[in-house]
Amino acid sequence: MKLQMVDLGGQYRKIQTEVDLAINEVISSSAFINGPKVHSFQRELEEYLGIKHVIPCGNGTDALQIALMALNLKKGDEIICPDFTFVATAEVVKLLGLTAIFVDVDKDNFTIDIENIKSAITSKTRAIIPVHLFGQCTNMEAILKIAKENNLHIIEDTAQAIGANYIFADGKKQKAGTIGNIGTTSFFPSKNLGCYGDGGAIFTHDDALAEKMRKMVNHGMEDRYHYKYIGVNSRLDSVQAAVLSVKLKRLESYNSARIEAADYYDKCFEGNEKISIPKRVNFSTHVFHQYTLKLKDINRDKLCKHLQNKGIPFGVYYPVPLHQQTPYKEERFSERNFLVTNELCKTVLSLPMHTELTTEQMDFISQAILEVI
């Protein structure tokens, strides 16, 4: 079998009959935009997450942008973001004329560092965007405390951690994306809950914010041809909603399969001093959107070439920190403030991770890595 980073074809074949039927129902109904399938998926996701409002939209980047638009921010307001993440988190900040303030991340779990958040806050800070990177929540209890003390908004970027549980100090559990003022996610096909095109959603418990964002995703329209807000055209189409409804019922089992695969990888690499397996924190479950190793004293380029020769896919997420990317460079960013991110960009390597992985495949992948080491 050809190895893949994500085996969407194998996953589809197991649910093909149900997916095809759901898609055909949409086509037969011709309700392609804001149809019954979108509304039913919205309600299903609200129930699954335990959130009052889900606002489906066109993609995860739009979800972040709409969340920021809903907060009545002004040009120049500062938004704290992790430096080690996908560009969309900062991209929307810049698009809206806001100021992205990058901070370093935790060396073990790769999520935004709490102490660095504290030191980055100024009189212009208005919001924090914690990213639940690779499938595990950042320390939301600490961030909630910081936000309350400084009157800041929290927008959770949950694109990589849908279904993860945050565990509070008192034992209470809450789904990733439902803890801050607003949560966002992406349904890009490779996500733990992915559709067959683009898709996204926004979450909130706040009635007023939900009412506003629900209009914003549809041009800011209140009644037909009457517009209350400046909005965008960002709607989850009915075909994608139909696919997501089928897959949402299986999300827990999909995440469990990823966790089992991660457990197996862990055993393959345990005790090796040149490899750090993903750390699992005590305040969050990990749903392993990515299984990311940290390499020590290993030539990553040589290892990657070896994997290519073996037909093994891999990912380097992310090779260049955001503060060094051309559109985001600023003189204020000093390299001494990004020591962890800079090191991670040189040493991380993500392995194939999906619901269809077999032990034989993981044995082959792990042995190929250990051969080089």
C-alpha cells in the first residue's frame, strides 16, 4: 500500500454508501446554500461541543476573520498570537489592519507560552488567539485568568484540535473551542473532522456575538437586501454539511484511532535519546491532528531524504517562524524572544497520522527513522 500523510480515500471507502446518499439528497433537493443539511449539521455540532451557538462558514481562515470583525476592534489594536503556527492565525489580523504581536511557545507542547503572553500585553492589547496546536489544548485556565485581569477577548483557534477535551483544575471538562469568547475551526479535508472541500465554523456562548456573526457570514445581511454590518460571503455549502454530518457521528472513533496510532508510535520510539515524542499535558486530551517528533543531534534533511527514498511521506510544520516571514517582519521582534520557536522550526518532524494507519505501516515508518539514527 502507498503510504500517505492522511488516507482520505481509505476513510471514504468505509463510509461511502452513507456519504453518497447524503450528497445525493442535497443534489436532489437543490438546496445547495443554507439548506436543511447545513442547519441540521449546525445543531449536531452544537450538541456535540456543548456550545450554545455554531455559525458555519466557508473555511477556517474566514472563521478567524469574522471572529475578529465581530469584536469592534480598531486599526492598530494589538492581538497576541503564537509565533509557531499556521499563517492564517496572523494573516487575518493583518488583513483587518490590526497589529499581530507574536510570542514564543512552550518547548514541550508547542502551544503559546503563558509567561510570554503576560510580558507581551500593552495598553493596546485587545485579544489573545491561543492555537490548540497539533491536537492538544493550550493552558486555557491560565489564559482565562490573564484575559480577565486585562479585559481581553479570547479567540480559540481549534482547527487542529476539534474534539479535544480541556480539563480544568477542578476536574471539569470542556471541548476545545468552547472556553474563550469565540472559538473557530476548519473543516479542511485533512482535519480530524474534514469535509470534501473547504469549510469552517465559529462557536460562541454569547447570544449577541452569535447574532452578529451569523449575519456577517452572509454579507452582514439582516433581512433580504438590508444590511446591518459589513460582512463577507462565507457560507458552508450543503454538500459539505452533509459530508460533515456523516463524519461527525464518527469523530470520537476517529480521534480514538489517532490516539491508538500515537500510542504505537510512542512505543516504537520510547527510550531513544535523539527523539522526543509528543508530550501529553495533564490539562488536555490529545487528538493528534499531527504526530510531531523533536529531533536532537540529527540531520533532519538527511533523514527526510531517507524517508523520501523509502516512499514515506512526512511534514515539517513549520519550517519558518511567522516573525521571520516577509509580510510579518518588524524591527520590534528580537530573535532572543523566539528561542523555542526558532529551535522547533529546525528540529520538528511530523509523521503520517490518520484513521487508517496499520501497525505494519507504523513499524515500517519507525524503523526507517531508526535506521538513520
